[in-house]
Amino acid sequence: MPTEQDIIQDCQKIKGIKGGVLVSKEDGTLLFKGEGTLPDTPEMVAFLGGATEVMASLLDLGPLSSAVVEGGGGKLLIVPHGDNFLGLEVGPGGPWWIEAPEVSEVLLGGKVAELEDVEKIFREKLKLLNLLVEEFSKSGNREEWLGTILAEIAKIDPAGKLARYLQVADSQVKGSYGAKADLTKKEISEAFEKLVNSVCKRAIGVFGFVEVKQRFKGVIEKLAAAPAGPK
């Protein structure tokens, strides 16, 4: 299990995270401060963390798992851990998991790098799937192609682990981005491979193998040339 210092240092390698601190709940003593962290951040984390815990208690919300304070174009994430508060300064373009309900589990469980990888693969595979639908439905009937995907999702994902992060809207497959603690990179890759295969199988029945092979190659080239999405 990573130490709190390790967590802060690893997080500061991620785009958008500007600094991090570890302070004592009892008296606000600074226990660790990441490089580049603003001078006032330790005091802010101690004060806001303590105030938020008191509010959670008064409102019978249960133990505080995390809090996000926003202002001045940035955010401050505060996560209680034992007798301490861990605080992260987050600037524009910070990671998607900052405001996820599972953020404390992500941070304290050392899952940051793993979930960043899972989200990256999810977005890449989803983009490929939508590009294929766009390519093969140029002559119309896009809803039928999307119907093929929905049918395949129901077939390969009876438990709904992947389906709860996917929906068809605005003539495309959209993903909900957030912590996917119940999915692995392997599960996502295998599931999307089956979805892509189902689209290509239908396309072969419509256009023939040779044309589908050429079109698929064109989609892969387009995907490779596209700018990288946000982290």
C-alpha cells in the first residue's frame, strides 16, 4: 500500500495537479508538502477539512470521504485519512476522477495509475466504435447500426458492468466518464473487440469483405491521426 507521501508525489505527475500536502487533523501541522505547492495550501486544507467534517457530522451525513472546494479557476481536493488530511491542488484540465464518489478509494488504494489507464482505453475503444458506425452508415440507417451494438452489448454483458457506462444518444454511442473500479483493462478491451467485430460482421454482409477491409484500414488511419483526447 502506498504511503500518503507516495500518493501526493504520484498525483503530481498527472496533468492538472499542481501541488499536494499532508496535514494533521489535530493541529494542522504540516507533515508533507509536494514541490510547487502554494504556501497557503496547508492551512487551507487543515481549516476546510476540519470545517467540512464538522458540517458532515452536524447534518448526519456520515464520515466524510472527500470534499472539493472550487474557486479562482482551480479546485482543492481534501481527503481524510486516519488522523490526517490529504490535500491536492487541481488546476484547469485536471483528472476526471477528482469529483468521483470513489475518489478516496482511488487515491488511498493506490489505484490512480490503473484507473487512468482504464479510462484511456475506454475512450480510445469508444472512439473507434463510433468511427466505424460513422463510416458504415454513410448511406443512412445509422440507427440500425447502433441497434446492432446495443444487441451485442446485451449479449456479451448480461451483468451490465460495461453497459452502465454506455448509452446511445445523438446518433452515437456515448460513454459516461468516471472511476470504473469494477472493470479491468482486459475486460474493456475484450468487450469492445466483440462490439467492433459485430459491426464489421454486419458490414461484411452489406459491403463485402474486401471493401470492409479497406474501410476499416481508413478508420484506423483516421484514428491514429486524430489528436489525443483529454486525460
